[in-house]
Amino acid sequence: MYTIRRNLLTLILATASIVSMGVMNQASAATAEDLDKDSRQALQTLYKTEPVAETLSRTAKAVLVFPNIVKAGLVFGGSYGEGELIEGSKVVDYYNSVTGSWGLQAGAQSYGYAVFLMTDKAIQYVKETKGWEIGVGPTVVVVDEGVAKNLSTSSLKDDAYAFIFSQQGLMAGVSIEGTKISRINR
């Protein structure tokens, strides 16, 4: 009986790993032109659903946008997506977003997120580190409905504000805490 359970668990974990790798591979196939188009479209979608994000964009020094993050897991999980750093209206660089996790989880989902960098210090940190782990370095506030109600241009005091949007799939909740953002070539 113990052997059957162990073999079943091994089979389930192997299947989840293969599915996760296939999903992650599809998420990384974007060209620079595709990323540019998808990022701009994602920001427009965000601005329509969260007007405070558009207000932030006017005072932000730069925006780090990831239009499509794919997350999959069964006990162990991971997420991956690619995006770009936009200063003004110019794409400065390309980045990937990688997260690993473990715990009570099963399923797959996709979402996007944008980080509005409000200070030169935050932009410099993103550009100069070999990989920025959210939660280390510049202070990032994840904006949800409660934070958004009290956010105005006069109350901005943190280095960065993040919005999670377009969540679809079978997993509950999204967190970007512990996500590693690294520069990539496109």
C-alpha cells in the first residue's frame, strides 16, 4: 500500500513538473515586438480597470510591466513571464520574472503585473542589480482595493507601487513577494 501511494505521488509530481515546464516554455517565446505590443496593451487594460494606476503613471519615473505571467503548481510550483522597463514612452530594457513556491497548491493560472517605480533610486536598483527580489531593496506596495482608495499623488511616499491584473485560472490568490526580476536580452 505504501509503495502504491509513493509511486502515485511520484507520478503526480512528475506530471505537474512536465506540465509546468511546457507552460513556462510557452510564456518565454515572446519576441521584443510581441513584448512591446503586449506590455502597452496590458497597461491600457490596467488603466481602464484601475484609474489610480493611470494617475500613478503620470508621476512614475518608470514602469516595469509583465503582461503575462504563467503560474503552475502541485505542492511545488513556479511562475515565469517576461516584460519590459519603460521610461517615459521608451522601452529601456527587457526583464524576466521568476518565482518558486511550495505548499498547499494545485492548478495553473495566468496574470500580469506592473510596478510603478517612483524614485531614481528604485530605477537605479533595478538596472544595477543582477536580479531584484521583490521584498529586498526598494519598498514595494502592492495596491489592492483598500490601498487604492487612500492613494493620491500627495500621499505617495514609497519607492514603488505594484498592481496585479488580468488574473485567470484555477489557483486562488497571487503574490509577487519573493519574485526575482532579472535583465534579459531581447
